[in-house]
Amino acid sequence: MATSTPIPPPAPPQPNLPAHGPDGGDSVVLERTPLKVKPPQMYQVVMLNDDFTPMEFVVVILQEFFGKDREAATRIMLKIHLDGKGICGIYTRDVAATKVDQVMDAARQAGHPLQCVAEPVEQG
């Protein structure tokens, strides 16, 4: 008695897939559609001028909490003094809030009335 090997049934065709890839082989290329994610809302940390906080203290704060070098910190301090306010940096909401808290705590501990706020940056 002769035995024959069973022949497997043919695989069903896969819908919407080409039989051969672009290189003529049996590979399939899937394209990834990019996600459209909006960047997070950014906030600028703004320091406000007052007539009591020493200029040198403002320079130290700008160096310590905003990573400015002495020259940049002095330039921002003069802008605050002359224009009534100056931008210390632009950050995401949480980082900006943390910076404001750090500045306000340091000013309070030093006995200065320095004020600092975070404002949304206009996106456009």
C-alpha cells in the first residue's frame, strides 16, 4: 500500500496586500502616518521691577535660577529696572511655575519684595 504525503491547502489570499514588494520580492512595506501633535503651551517667566530689591540680588537670582552668565544677568536686570519688567526665560508651564516659586521663596527669605510671574507666550 502506497502512502502519499498530504498536501497542505493553499493559504487564503491576504486582502489589500500586494503579491510582491517594490523590489519584486515577497516583502510588504507598511507606511507609518505621522501623528500631528501640537507643541506644549510655553510660558515666559517675567520679573517685575520694584524700588527696594537690590540690583545685585536680581543678578544673583538670574544666575542661580535661570543659568545666565554675569553679563546676560546684568543686561536682563537693567531691562527690568528701566522697562519695569523683563523676561528671564521661556519654559513649559510646570517648569515656569517652579522657577517663579524658587524666585519668590529666595526673595522672601532674603527679605526683598521682588515679584515674578509666569505668562503664556503668544503662539503664532
